[in-house]
Amino acid sequence: MRTRVRFAPSPTGPLHMGGVRTALYNYLYAKQHGGDFIIRIEDTDSHRFVPGAEKYIIDSLRWCGIIPDEGVDENGNVVETASPKHPHAPYRQSQRRGIYRKYAEELVAKGYAYYAFDSSESLENERKEAESKGETFIYNYESRKNLRNSLTLPEEEVKKLLQETTDWTVRFKMPENTVVKMDDMIRGHIEVNTATLDDKVLWKRADELPTYHLANIVDDHLMEITEVIRGEEWLPSLPLHYLLYQAFGWKDTQPRFAHLPLLLKPVGNGKLSKRDGDKMGFPVFPLNWLNSDGETYHGYREDGYFPQAFVNMLAMLGWNPGTEQELFSMQELIDSFSIEKVSKSGAKFNPDKAKWYNKEYLRMTSDSELAEEFIPILDENGVTADKEKVEAVVALIKERATFVKDFWGICSYLFKAPQEYVQKDVDKFWKPENVGMAFEAMENTADAASMEEYIRAHEMPMGKVMNCIRLALTGASSGLGIADIMRFIGRDEALSRLKAAREKLG
């Protein structure tokens, strides 16, 4: 059977980097096995739907280079109409709502599910009563015997309630004291006794929508999904999903499951959250997101990360290739990835490592590409320069930068004379005797090389004189070598800056 995997996000807000990693692992698995990577939007939770979230999800994946084979068209729109390329459309569950009820009814007819007529108020009362006894209310094989459902009510009353009311649901009838035996591609063999599980709601008459449990099983079956690779948070649902496949008679075509480890906080345990990013100053989303309160959540793209660096970093959070290699192209990730080498335990996020990846990718990027990204920054700072010069500058400074946005701060003095000077450097190096020697050396030579020879020949203190000159040229005693600076700005401009510094600093 052809490998088919899916990423099925809910449009309830911006896509967390953990969700991007789930999509990435699905994509790598599909491509490695010559299969299909499918996007499906699970928007059955109408109360938590957030406008714009679906587009954000698709845009994020496209920025990362995680391109679906099915579910989204070439313009980044979720497909609504079936075609040879998208045979299982629509790919939004809300647009597939008409297909789920019959499957829910099929389970009732087979005795694997039942109708429940309990109001939300009555269930809340059950919870409060249980809490008053120090217990926890669970809708399960014991409590269902005393609640309002088709297992306890007369058949005629059930028919009447189904026709005359809408406040009812279909619940799965969890078998009593049964051991569910399961296999996970990452975690191995798992066994769970149904005595610990509750009767989950599968379908709701009020909005005629399925819950995640029914919709994802039905859609995975209809879309011929062969492996379900998803987050660890869905591991507790695995027994129910196994039982649903059995109840429908789909055991032979049931997909294999793999539950990915959590992304953890940089310090200590716990799932990585937006608050961690806010507190420590790093993004947890791929792109900027403006929430309903007008607050902007920072994204990796807008913070200056290369998408390749972001993807490489995410791939290594929970997966180990078994070698010393850390830098991978997308194709190398596809060739090397193995779901069996994904860790069972959570992966601790390191924001400094994320920056390291970007620094490495910046070094590997051509000077021409970096120049193209730097030119708009120069424009913003009122500088017009030909690309050849910008490329030459980039070649000099790229080893010093982590992001392209760092370039201006590193080399602005190559394009504009400094207007301010670092005071501690002024106090240390701008001495009358140093200034005098600096003028003598520069006025009597043509370039930096001959200037150094002049300083040595006249037994001037090299460090003091050169730092004095560097301060005049850059505004600080640090920066590129004076020879490199003078090559770009020229001797006349260098002498002009020395004179300007003398006028300002005395």
C-alpha cells in the first residue's frame, strides 16, 4: 500500500513550533517512503475557531518548505472540491459534516455506541456530587447504568427524544474490563484496561458535528492513511481509536501510530509555551501572529531566521540521526530520517542552539543572496550602494553575524561616518599625543599598509595610534581591520573622519 500520512491541525490560533515539527516529521516520513503528505483542517470545534488561523497554518508550512501533496492547492488554499489530484476533498472537516452521522449511527446499530440525553446541567450536578464525596465523576460503564441514555431508557422514550430534542450525543460504549493491546512505532507495545477509560462523545446533535475521535478515525480511513504521526498529547486516546477501528471492522486497514515527544521548556520540565518565549525573549511560532487583543506574537521569520535553519533545528528536537552530523538540507533530512530513532522522552528547547543553527546557515549562504537581503536594510538607512560593493562587505562581516539584520550594526561605518563615539574608548585612546601621531601617519602615507610601515619606522606605539584611528573611523575601538575599512572608504574619507573626530572630541 502506498504510504499516506497527514497533518491535521485545528485552526484555533497560531501554529506552535511543536505543531510545525509534527508536520515536518510527517513530511519527511512520506517523502522518504515515496508517499503522500496530506493536509486536513480539523475545524469541528466551532467554539474555538479563530479567523485567519487556517491561512496562518498553511503560510507557516509553505515558509518552511513543507509542501503538501494533497489537501492544499498551488495557491495555498484548502481544497473544497474533489479532483484527480485531490480525490478526498473537501479537506475541512466542517465541510464533511454530512458524512459523520451515518458512521455514528452505524456504531449504535452494532451496539458499540449509544444515545445519551443527559443535559450539561445534570452532568455538572453529577460532578459536584462526586466531588463532595472526594471522588471524580466519569461517564463510564458503571455510571452510564444510572444516567439518561438509550441503555437505560425505554425504547419508545428514546425514539421520542431523538425526534423532539437536539440536546443529545452519541457516546462510545467502552467495553468492561477489557485489555486493549496496542503498538506504537516510537513507544513500543502498550496495554490499557478499559476500566480506566470513559465513554467519549463521538457526535453531537446540537451542532451536527463529530468530535475529534470520530472524525479523525473516519477521515483517516476514507483518506487511506497508513501512518498516524501525532503529538504525545493524543496517546491517552489511542485505546479508544483502536477500539473504533475494531468496531467499524477496519482493523485490517488500521494505520500504524507514532506519538511524538513534547517540546520542553529551556529550563526544567513542562511543555514549551508562549509564556516561556515571552519571558526569555525567543519566538515559539514560525511567523508573527496578531491576536484579537492587538498583541503581536513574534515569529521566527520576522526575527530573521532562515527557514532552513528553523527546520533543521526542529528536526533535531526529538530525533537523532545516530551520527555527529547536525546540519542537514531538507533532502538530507528526508534521506536520514527514521521514526524509530525519535526519542520517547521530551526534547528540551535551547534558544541559543536555534541561533547557532541560523549563524551556520548564514555562513553557508552565498554573498550574493545575503547582499540581496542586506540592500533593503541599507535603503532604510538612507544608503545607496552597488551590489558588488555590498557583496564585498557581506563577505567581510558574515562570520561576525547571526542574522542579516545584524549587518548594519556591524558595518554601518563602511557606508556612513560615525556621529557618536564610545566614551570609554574615547577616554582610553583619544589622547593628544595619540591624535597627533595618527594625523602624522595618515597624512604621510597613501594606504593602511604603508601607514603601518610608517608607524613602525618612526617607532610610534602601534596599538595606541591604530586604536585612535579606528575610533575616528568607526566610533569605537572595535570593528573590522583598518586595512579593510580604508579599502572601502578610501584614504581621503579616512582623513576626513579623523579631522571630524578632532573637531568633535578636541
